[in-house]
Amino acid sequence: MPPAFVHRITKYDPADRDEHGGYRGTEDTVSDHGPVEAAYLAAIAAFAEAAGVDRLEIREPSVTGYVHFGVRPAVEGHGLDGLFPADLTGYHDGAEVSLTVALELVRVMLREQGAWCRLEAGDAFTVHVGWDQYVYVGSDRSCADAVARTRALGLFPEPLTASPYAAEPEVTEAADEDFWASVRTELAARRGLLLEETHVGTRWHRLTAENLDAVRAGLGPRALLTVWPDLQPDADAVLTALPSEWHVEFVWEARDGTVKGVIADETDLQELTALVAGARAARALSIYVDERHPLLHAALPDGDGVLRARW
């Protein structure tokens, strides 16, 4: 159950909103990297203290730079330098961090530096950062003192029934031993498969009976796993077969053996052709849900066998 008490915290005076709730004042929609930003962090800290929370769990983390053509991280390291190693070890769904680190993650999100996640302490406390400096704090306590502290900081805490960024988990199968048995059965029939691992970003793996155990051992915690037919051996033929209008996730194996993917449409054909030149194999996957038909789809459970990922 979500927390019973939710507040939207902003620097926007409700008196400057129109009849539809839209803000019509003069406040900028970006962080000032200064006293107002510090006020946001102090307000969140006050709510956490009132809720008796000093550690938070990272949920559904993401970073920019993995998906669309031409998109680059807003800053080097997605704003996470100094908080996590370069390979982002420790930045994953279910990772627990101190309140100090959680507040730094909020700072990164307020500055839109590239990383985003939900921060939660079970059903007791949540922090969600939205667009344009909107922050949503939920607690299982009313936190009257924190509300007063937020006002004293010059911000506006407004009660809501729920955070618009509350998770809406889908029903996903657990990637248990039955799932891996199905993967082995598919491998025996096809000799090769393509595995899409959605973790912080997306990683691609070409599976064989020989490398399956090694790939499985390296998967990220709580990753969403989607199994597709293997890449096709003629990458040029995959490009040629694209219709006149298309929007796909194009996956290919580069000369060095790495498997990469990029979302593209017909306007990107020239750039895509250059990007995948010399590819060993490729496949085009539709991005539309009703056209995506994977062979298998499941999420990794935790070490105790319980599925806690909310894909």
C-alpha cells in the first residue's frame, strides 16, 4: 500500500496557479544549484526525520544515454560520479543507501543530470522527483513538523492523495529454474538466442548452450529478461528488408563481438547504416507492444527466490 500522507513540494506559490492548476508565476523550472535546491533537500530530510527513516531503497533506477539516437548523458557519468563506481555497481533496483546518498540522488534528479530513480522505505516513506522541480514525498505519518519546516524554507507543501510517480507494477513471471529450463529447450531447438537484459539500461547477449551459465551469472539484480530469436547473419539484408516507414530497436553484433542496440526510424537510415557497417549479424525488433512477441519474458527474483522487481 502507498503511504497515507503525500505532499507535493515545490517552489511554486499556489496563488500563482490558474483554475486548471497550471503555474503562471515567474519561478524558473530548473534548479538554481543554490539555496532553493538546498531548501528542497532540507525539506526532504525533515520529512525523513519525522518518519524515522535514515536509509532508503533505490527502485527502478535508470540513466540516459542508452536509448534513442543522438541522446547523450546530460553530464559525464549521469551525475553519479562520486556516488557510485563508473560501472554503476550498487546503483540497481533494491540497493539500499543512506539518507545522505539519497539526498544526493535527489540533487542529481533536480538538476536533470541523467540519472532517475524512486527512493522508498517500503510502504513507510517515498520520494519521487518529477519534471520541473516537482517533488513528491509520501509518509505513513502526517509529519506536521516537516510540513511547517518546508514552509519555513520558502517552499510549498501541498497535500495529495497519491504521487503521480507511484509505481504501477506489471504482473511478470519470475525467472526461476523453470524459466531457465525453457531457455535451454529453446537453445536446443534453435542453437542460438538473443537475450535482452533490462537493468539500469539495456544490455544484449547472444546465448548459446556453451555460454548460458556464464551470461546468467553476470546478470544484474532484478533484471527484466526478454528472450528473442537470435540475430540474423546478414545485417545488410535486415536493413534492406525494413519497410518505407519504420520505428524499431535495431540490434547488431559489432566486429569486436559486442552486441548493441539503438532505437531508430526511417529518418535515421543513413546514420544507422553507417553505425552498423561491418556488423556480423543483426535483427530489427518493433518498439510497439502489440508487435513485440518474444519467446520468453521474466524478471530475476532475489536470492531468496522472491520476485520483488516491479516491471
